[in-house]
Amino acid sequence: MTGKKLELYIHIPFCVRKCKYCDFLSAPAEEYIRDMYIRQLIEEISVQSQFYTDYVVSTIFFGGGTPSILKSVHVTNIMSAIYANWTVAANAEISLEANPGTLSQERLMNYRTAGINRLSIGLQSANNSELKVLGRIHTFEDFLESYETARNAGFDNINVDLISGVPGQTLTSWKNTVKRTAMLKPEHISAYSLIIEEGTEFHELYSSGEGKKLLPDEDTERDMYHETAGILSTYGYRRYEISNYAREGYECRHNTGYWTGEEYLGLGLGASSYTMGRRFHVDNDLNNYLHMDMHKDITPLYEDIQELTERDRISEFMILGLRMTKGVSAEEFAERFNRNMMEMFYYEFDKHVRSGLLEILPPYVRLTEKGLDLANVVMQDFV
Ligand code: SF4
């Protein structure tokens, strides 16, 4: 199959309940709203496809929200609409985010039949009191049950999401979470640090002076980060991005596409896109989304359309590429921009090589171990 590569992101903005730290575009919703949303999403999938006839879809990612809240018929209908309207590569990676407490064997088997071949399960912590603090709907035992159900349903490519830096969390507790997860042998583990976002319940509780004291301090956070890499490497995982670890051959292709500047199209409420040199996103207003006549005119659906200059694209290539542990390649840079990366960033590379944050292993330039800790310091020089 030939054609330009395109990644599809499908946003499902529904959850059973809002977690206390979450600022994603997601909320609980009645079933009839979910039904209306899926109908509109299928319209959007069909209308948008006419603008991308020379593309081949290489990955599909159902994110949210909690996509696994959807009845299997919804996922089946979305996948049928994609296959009917788009050219999808035979080996496409098709992921779906799932939360414990929303999965059954029957639902998972139907997802597989619909074409989902990778599951990303949100565990966050193996400690039940931390899960309660986060406002998650499940316990660690619920997760274990879901994980086993997913394996029994035939999923042989599973990611588990974890969060460090939870209020009250100790280094011992975090290490226990990482070990217990690794012992289950998922193919991929994402371990992000908690960020206290404005507009969340956590922001009210933990952004003040007193509240901050309840969070692990900076040194503990740094220890957590180092311990994660250490523990996971003993279990056979390789860090390939600042917060992502995989067994050989199971790096997430969809997210790697984001970090390496592939084109992606976001479908569904608020979803972001980068295609044909432009960034844009779908309107965040659910009411507008549900009532728009997409066949008549789809353009009002899109907001913040931004044409990227070459300078913007170079900056993104550097900032996102440096997140990958293999770094950015001067050869790829030359191919994409017809320019010499080493000459263009001579000053920045020299400065950070001297401070021990970058290393040059031709054709790659990458963050050192110390640089991975201080990635923001390096990246701000490429903005
Ligand atoms: S399940 Fe995920 S998307 Fe939903 S509220 Fe919790 S963190 Fe947010």
C-alpha cells in the first residue's frame, strides 16, 4: 500500500467519574449523549476522509476520557467507518485506552474482533489508598482482574499507565508499584509524574504552600524517576522516551509518530491535528459538536488553525525528537529541511555538551542521563 503516512487519533470524552487530578477533556455523560456523539464522530470520520485520499493510516489511537466505557457496538461501528472510508495499512497499530472497572471479557473480545490490537490500561498506582487520593474508580485488585481478562481475550500488546508524585506517596510505595507492574510483564509501561493542573480538584488542594507539603519533595521525585528506569531495566524494559519504557519491539508506534513529526489527524471533541503543514483542533464545545451538520460544512468545527513556518517545524522537530532517548538525527534533519543541523545549532549543542546535558553520537544528538533529568533546560534553547 502506498501513500503518505497518517496517524488517526479518536477522542472519546466520557468517563465514569472525573478523577481529582484530571484536566483532560472528559466528563461523565448519559448514554443517549454517548450514542449521539458516536453518530457525529462517524460522520466526521466519513467527511474528513475525502481530504486525505492520498494517505495511508499507519496507526489509530482511541484516547480519552475512557474509550472502554463504550459499548462494543460503538467501537465496531467506528472501526467499520474507518475501514469503509480510509485506506488502513495491513499492519496498523490500533490502540484503545481502557480503565479497570469498565472491562468485561465479552467487551474485550468484541474490541479485538473490531480490530483493536493494543490496549493501554490506566492503573496509576498499585496502592489502594493512593488510588483513592487520585479519585480513581478502581482498586489494584480490579486492575489485576482487568489485566487477566485482557490477556484471556487475546491482547498480546498491553501498556500500563502509572503516575508518580501522588500526594502522600513514598519512594518505597512507588517502587512497589513499578515492581508489581513489571512482574505482570506488560509489553509497555508509561510512567508520568503528576502535574497539578489549574481547574482540577488537586489544584485547590495542593497548589498552596501548605498543600505542596503533602506532595513528595523534589529530591524524592527525582529518586522515583531514577528508580523507575533502574527497576524496569532489570525486568527487560528499555526506556525509549523520557517517560516511556518498552520490551524490544513494543515501542508505541502512534506516540513515536508524534515525537518524530509524523502527520496526525484528531477526530472527535477537542482533538488536535497536524497535517499538511497546519495545526488545528476540533471545537471543545460538546453541544456544538453534537448538533453540527458536518456533511453541509465541516469547517466551523475547526479552531486555532495555524500554518507552521519552517522555523516552527524545526523547533518542534528538535523539542519532540530530544524526548526520544535515541535523540535527533542529523541525517533525518537534512532530509526533512535540507539544512545542516550541526551547523544550525552549533552554539546550542556546544553549550549543552559542555554542561553534560547533551551528547553527540553521529548522526544522533541526544540527551545524556543528566540531560533527561533536566530536559526542559535544554529544550528551551530550541523554542
Ligand atoms: S479516567 Fe482518565 S480521562 Fe477520565 S477522569 Fe480519570 S484521568 Fe481523566
